[in-house]
Amino acid sequence: MLALLVLLGFTSVSLAAPAGSSDVPAKVDLLMPDVQPKLPDTYLCHKIKLDSTDTYITGFVPNADMNIAHHMLLYGCLEPGSDKNVWNCGEMAAPNPLFESAPTCKSGPKIIYAWAMDAPSLVLPKDVAFKVGGHTDIKYIVLQVHYKNVTKFLNGGKDRSGITLQTTKKSLPRGAGVYLLGTMGSIPAHSTVYMETACPFPGKNLVIHPFAYRTHAHTLGRVVSGYRIRDGKWAEVGRMDPRKPEMFYNATTPHMTVKKGDILAARCTMENGLDHDVAIGATQKDEMCNFYIMYWVEGDHILDKSYCFSPGPPTWYWADFKGGDINLAARPKDISTIPGTDKPLVATETEKFGEMAAEDNAEQEEDVALESLLDQLGADELGSILGDMEDRRPQRREEDDEYYYGYDNN
Ligand code: CU
Ligand code: CU
């Protein structure tokens, strides 16, 4: 209780530019204010409010020890998840008597950085920056730290893990953004399943330059891979075993661009050796299938639509994509191959859901999973995902009894 009261005493730090030095690079510390998490697997969030002039983030310097912090994530938010200086957050957060539970962001969450396992500093490419504060819709930056092992804190230790942002007030010519591909769906007991998503590139006149990627799954993920499909040709953005440190890695195809007419696609290959089915959801017992693309653009207009979610198995696969020529026949052979191994993991044949009842069931499960996703996403994001999924739900054709996927790129 004392710890809680002490923590409540802190106020948000304001990110103010040093007077009269608007183009001098500044370091901004976003560090936990001497917290004492006492339960293993505590996720704590801490925020800073940005000031009313545009700030450009050009690099991230982690200050953490992998023996204390399992991972750290930085989110930009329109509104932070809590008014508190420190709160219990994160998709897998269990109730914690010491800290109030709240989502990372209340609205407009945008992931901008991830650190794990003593990853080194990340410096964005030359002239590239995340534009935050000022007139952007990122008014706060929230640091999330996952404390896996808390023994140090049981004996009175305190923690200041966090990230030092390298910032400047000087306008930089290239803006950075993150695009997230993911699925809903479920993985039957004792099976290997492909969770797939694909979307037509949403930018109209925009060209994006992917330069880094990150994968995320829980315990069943074996390979997560992402692609750009242009004129029926597949190019890999990244492919990773999600059990490896979940940080941003360099894109595997350098100097790639994505523009109107291209398709972005991702697959998570999941292995469920358990006796029960596992669905996408918010806790560690559930699963997730996420592929993040970090990109830059010329100018500062990044993508408005930054999510590509599908209903996932058993209702949606790449074969159901209707938004362009995905040319599945030309897909790479190693999509489901764990890097460093030489054989792909092959999906188990599963029953197709043909019955109305089964279909209804699947939709119900999906809705439950969506509710937990709500905790993570703001209204705008969820709205766009729901709109997307609504378009993709199987619809009954008038003339016959077959289902088709009414996703149209118009
Ligand atoms: Cu972690
Ligand atoms: Cu997750």
C-alpha cells in the first residue's frame, strides 16, 4: 500500500523543448519511477505527456537488464490508459493488488518500439523519425515493461528500467510508422495450423519503405512471416521464430517499397500439442498472431489505416482473399520454415466448417476474442478492424448453398 501511495505522488513529466534551442537534439528519459513490482509477470506502464509542438523521435536507447525486464514496448497514445503515473497494463496482465489495472492506451494506440533480451539501441534510418506530440494524434508516450522475475523487489529493490528517446524539434523529411497484420481464429487440439491474413495496400498515393519487422505470438507460434505481393510475385518482409526475442529486426528484403496495387500478407504457423483448442485472445493461455512492419515515407503523412486483420482459421485463409491477384501458386516454399531449419511445418488437415451451427459457433468465439482485443485497441482501430472483418465474413449467396467471402477491394 505504501508503494502505491508513493507512486501516486508522482506526476507526469512534460516533454518540453529546451528554450531557444529548437533544433538541438535532446535526450528524453522515459524510465520507470523507482517501481517495486512484487508479482512475477507484472506488466507496468508509465507515461509522459508530449508538449504542443511537434517532436521527432530518431532513436531509442534502452536502459534495462534482461534479468529484470523481459520486454519493453513503447506506444504512442491519443489518450493514456490511466491517469496514474504507473499502472498495471498489458494484454496478459493479471489483476495486481499493488497497481490499478488499465489498458496501455485509452485511445489511438500505436506501437513505436520494442526491446527484448539486451537488444542494442535502435537508430532509425537517416532523415527518418516518428513524429509525435504537437498536432499529431500521439499526445502521450507510454512505456510498458514486463517484469518476469521480481525477486529483487521483494527485498526492497526499486527499478528504473526504460528507454531514452533521441529527439529533435527540427523537422525531418521522412516519417516513420508501423503497420500491423494479424488474425483472429482458433487452433484445434493436436494440430498444426496456418493463421493467415492479407490486405490490399491501403495507401492511395503513398509509397512506404519497410525497414524493420517484429513478430508476436504466445506459446504455440513457431514461425511468423510477412510478405509483399506485387504483380503476383512474393517478396519476404521478414520471417522469425516468435520464441526468439520479440524486438524489431531488419527487414529481410532491403530497399523494398510497397505501393498502390500491392498486397501485404502474413502467416503464423502454430503448433498445438495440447488436448484443447486454443483461440486468439488476450491472456497467455490464448494465442496471438501478429506481424508488425516498421516503415518510412517521404514527408510526414503516414498510413491512415494501419491494421490488416482476418477472421483466421477455420473460416479464412489466403485462398479466400479476393482483394487482388495474390497468386498463391507462386508463394515461397519456406513460409512455414523456422529460420535455421530446412523443412516447413505442414498444416494438419482439419474439417471444413460447412454446417450453419458450426459457423455460428465460430462467429461467437470470434466475438469473445474481439472483446478482449477491445482492451488493447482504441475505438478507431477496433472500428476499422471490425469493418474489415465484417467485409470478410462468409455470406450466403442467393442462388446456391455455398459460402463465399465477400471481400472486395472497391
Ligand atoms: Cu515479456
Ligand atoms: Cu500477445
